[in-house]
Amino acid sequence: MSHDVRNRLSALRRAFHRHPEPAWCEFRTTARIVAELERIGVDELIVGRDALASEHRMAVPPSETIHEWRDRAADAGVPTAVLDATADGHTGVVATVHAGDGPSVALRADMDAVSIPESTEPGHRPADEGFRSETDGYMHACGHDAHPAVALGVLEAVVASDFSGTFTVLFQPAEEVAGGGKPLAEGGSVDDVDYLLAFHLGLGYPTGTVVAGATEPLAMAHITATFEGASAHAGKDPSGGTNAMQAMTTAVQNAYGIARHGDGMTRVNFGRVEGGSASNVIAEEVTLDGEVRGGTTALMEYTRAELERVLYAAAELHDCDVVIRRISESISVDSDPTLAGLVADVARDVPAIDTVVPAAPLGASEDATFLMDRVHANGGRSSYLVIGTDHSTSHHTPTFDVDECSLDVAVEVLTDVVSSIGERRP
Ligand SMILES: [Zn+2]
Ligand SMILES: [Zn+2]
């Protein structure tokens, strides 16, 4: 790979890193991707709303939040055409090149940031080298700045190669909240795809390692539960109210007591609580923010059903009401073993790769599974690759950073896989 390309990949990744945007607010990120796609030259470019089944979007933030980020993007010079196409939280891009007869291959990359502040400490490369987040409270702490840079690098390499077939790159919004995979899948972009590749950098694997096909991504459901009671004076009339705080604590205690399932792993967690008004007031309203996960979609659904039963029962016990909102969810889909086998064979021939892991459990949740599921349902194959990168600290921490040498490696592995599929007939 030439130095020019290598430098361009790092520069692009750093540009994304400097301007992190949260789920459904990736306006500036979308615009930068569109600009790069126009430079590369593609046959079809679908920006924003037209690529998404809008009604399937999940975990969409309030419209004030979306408008705030849109205005920020407008101030940064994002073209009106992109702002119009992505209006009201319809971010993302799908780009396609037609290169003669052959299979239809797709690559999916996510692009959203995490809502944590980035470290300013010396020793944190983005701080030392001047590409730290310029947006307080948000950071690319999962590598989703590197993912679109890699995907653009692959597209450019495929366009320049003798690949024969159709190649589509999906720049998916809102992965961190499991919100974007489903509307993109329902939007139809992968309906004719024979081979889908999705990937993530890092996840504990060092530069030079590739997991050819991740398995057992955890199915996940994010919910909130708002307990509604009635306030009263805590000294004079404690029995006059109905206590939403009591209902909430009962729910939390019993949620963690949901029976394990004999078929496999389940998880439940509440990570945030908000409510009440003062120490001398019986709490009128309390909201819990939580999630369940399962080793399979059915195990997630079992745990979610049990959790909802516990929430209703806790409300009933304390004479309160509860409103349960299903914020988002993702399903569990394994990589196709045949395609993973091909990825492993190709990766073994890439000089920068020293370790190929044929298959390994992902251990996290991923909403690329909706796209994978759609491809499998139509008779195609998909694989979820983990491409190693030496990362400074674990994902979702303020000092997370990727090894930029792994960007080239990722481009090489993915390009070689696409080319090798292009040499086959579906
Ligand atoms: Zn993440
Ligand atoms: Zn991630």
C-alpha cells in the first residue's frame, strides 16, 4: 500500500475523530463520507432518508437534540443537499459501484460516537497529536471513526481493481444505540446482496489478528420503565401517596432475580435511574433505564418478557402504574461458516496478518445482525469480522485509541476478500 493511501486513511480517521457525532446526528460525518464518495466516483449514491425505512428507526433522540447537531453541522459548512437528505435524524449513506457481471457484495461500516468526554491526559495520542474530540462530552471511543475510513479505503481499492460484480458500501448510523441496523435492512439496500461483510476493529484482538467469522453476538433489548405514583407529605401523610420509589426498588431487586435459562446465557442490568423530587415527598415518578441480553434472540426475548412481568408486578404491589418503553433491540445472528472459511483463507495470505481465528464468540451486541439476517433470508451469506488493533484501553473509555497501522491491514484484508468473492460466481 502506498504512503499516500496510508496517510489519507489516517488523516480521514483523524478528521472523523475530531468531530464525533452521536446516533442519528451524524450529519457532518455523512457529509464527509459523501464528499469522499464523490471524489472516488460511484454509480449510485443514496444519502439519508432514502436508504432507511424511517418507521423502523430506534432510539432516535428528541428533535431538539437532532436540530442542535444539525445546526452545528450547518455552521461547519455541511452542504444543504446533505442536510436536506438527512433531515430529522436520517443520517447514513449507501454507495454502489457496478463493475460488470458477478456477485453482489456489500460491506457495512458504522459511524456514530459515544457520549463520554475524551481524555486530555498526556500520553493519549489524540490529545498529544491534536486530533482530540472538539465536541465536549462526545468521543469516538469505539473505533467508529476508523470504520468509515477503512470502508472508503476498501471501496477505492475495489474500484481500482479488476473486481467483477456489484459492490455496495453501507455507512450505517446509530450502531451504539442499536438503532440503525434494522431501518437500513428494512430499507432494502441488501435485498439483492449475495455476500455481506461487516467488521469491527479491536475488541481485545491485537494488530495482526483477524477473527474471520464472529458468532453468538448477544441479542439485546434496551427499555425504560416509568413508575407513576402519587406524591404526599412524607411526615404528615405517608400513607396518602403511592410510592414510585418503592415500586422502582422492588422492580430492580426482583429483575436481578429472574431465573437463569437452561438454554444459555442471559443478562439483565439497570444502569440509570431518575426521579423523585425531595427527601420529604413520597416520590411520584421514577424512571429506570435498563437492558436485557441473551445468547440467542429467544433467550433475550425470554428475559425481556420476565423483566416486563416483574416491572408490572412491582407497580401493582405498590399501587402504582408503569409505562414500559421499548427503546431499541438487536438480534443474534451467527456468521455463515462457508463465507467465514473463505475470509480465513484470504486472511492467511495477507502478509500483515499473523493470526487467523476462524470463529469466536463476539461477546457483545451488534445491530449489523439485522442486515445479516436479511441477507441470509434471501439465500445470501454474511460474515462479521473482527480485525485486530492494538488499542490503548478498552472500548468506551476516555483514553481509547486505535493503532492506525491496523487501518491498512483492515483495508487489505477486506479488499482481498471482496476481490476473491468477485472471482467466484454466486
Ligand atoms: Zn461501542
Ligand atoms: Zn463499536
